[in-house]
Amino acid sequence: MQKFLNSIYKNILDIIFPIHCFGCGKNREDLLARDRWICPDCLLKINLRKEQVCPFCEKESEGGKTHFKCRDETSLDGLWVAAHYDKLVEKAVHDFKFKFFRGISHPLSGMMEKSLFEAEEFGDFQDMLLISSAKEDEEGIYMDEERNKKVETVMIPVPLHKRRYNWRGFNQSALIAQGVSDRLGIAVREDILMRVKNTKPQSKTSDGEERRKNIDNAFDCARPEEIKNKNVILLDDICTTSSTLNECAKELKKAGAKSVWGLVVARR
Ligand SMILES: [Zn+2]
Ligand SMILES: [Zn+2]
């Protein structure tokens, strides 16, 4: 009976709220709802980034590491960009944020995992992830809390200002972070970094100078004792320049973080 009711419930949901894949437009009723936003066929076609670049000068750099000459002591240590900003990714992220389709965080976090572990070369960032998550080999032990505690890597989604959070009802970066966390076994912390200034979206600023001013002192580390000597992975959906991530890195490093890397879906 329960099974019967569940299937009726599922069919009603499909009628009221069909999910059409962002790639091919099909409503793949044979799949779980969370796998329909971007169906497995279209997920395979997503243009993942083969090469990573320095977050600042955007020139080639192994594994997205910040060049020595581009950094100072509080800079972002590197940035991993999962995919190219093509039509499918753009639409998926847009509808996730502005049509409030929370389920899209599932394929986006899957895409991140795929890009990280199917990359041709493994750099410092993957090494850190592998140690932290204890994703050891093909058989992969994902969740090893003991090892995670020793290495102490935490994932922090770029926070939204309270007003924006209340408007959207969720932080899109936190949902993606949760998806990545479920896959890699690295804890997500949303109580460490706060956005204290209600900035306008970086994409609505006209130049580099305005961007820097807009984001200057926008964040505050509320719990420095929780971040001391830890590796931090900053999660964001799309990055325009690296100024938002770098501003977060500055606050976290001032609070004593050992390293701060950015992880984003795509770069505009
Ligand atoms: Zn599809
Ligand atoms: Zn550089």
C-alpha cells in the first residue's frame, strides 16, 4: 500500500512539477528527480576545464595555483574552476539562483567532483582533498572522520548577506558545498565567515576598481579560533574576477587559516 501511495505521489509530483533537463529538455521519468536537472547523457557532454589558470593573472598555472609573483601573504592560494561557462552551465546556475530550483545543486556538485578527479594532472589542491577526504583509491573510502580531523580541512561556502539570504531563502553556494561534502567527506562550516556588507553583485560592477571597492571589508571571520592552522576550501557558484574569493581569503588568513583555495562551478 505504501509503495502504491508513493508511486501515486511521485506521479502527481511529475505532473505538477516536471523536471526538464537543461541540456536536452527531456523529462527523464526513469531517473530520480535529482538526476533529471542535467541528465546523465548531458552531464557527460559538459565542457569541463582541462587546464587551470592562476586566479589573478589568468595565465597558465599548474592545477590553478596562484603564481608566486601574483600573491601576497593573505592571497587566495589557488582556484579550481570545474567547467567552462557555456550555455548549459549558465542556464543551470541562473535558474538555480533566480528560479530557486534547489535540486540543481546535485548535478553541479557532481560536476565539481568529476572535474577534480578526472583531471589529467593532480596538483596541490587534489592532494589536499585526497588526504582530507580519505578518498583513497578506486575502491575509495570516502568518509574517514579520524583522518579528516588530523588534516583539518573545512569547506566554507561564500556567505550571502542576511538580506539576500532572506530574499532567496537559501545560499546557493552552501547547497553546492553540501553536495561536494557528501561526496568527499569534508565538513561544511557556515558559522565561521560572515558577510557584513550588503554588496551589489560583482557582475553588476563596471570595472576592477569598482569591484574591489564594492567587496572591500565585506566579510568578517566570526570564529578565528575555529580556523587556525586549517586548510579552507571556499565554495562559490560562478566567479567573475577572483576579488570576492580573495577578500574572503584575506579575512580567513588574518584569522590564522593555513591555506585557502577557491572551488567554483565556472568562471565568467
Ligand atoms: Zn539531458
Ligand atoms: Zn598569476
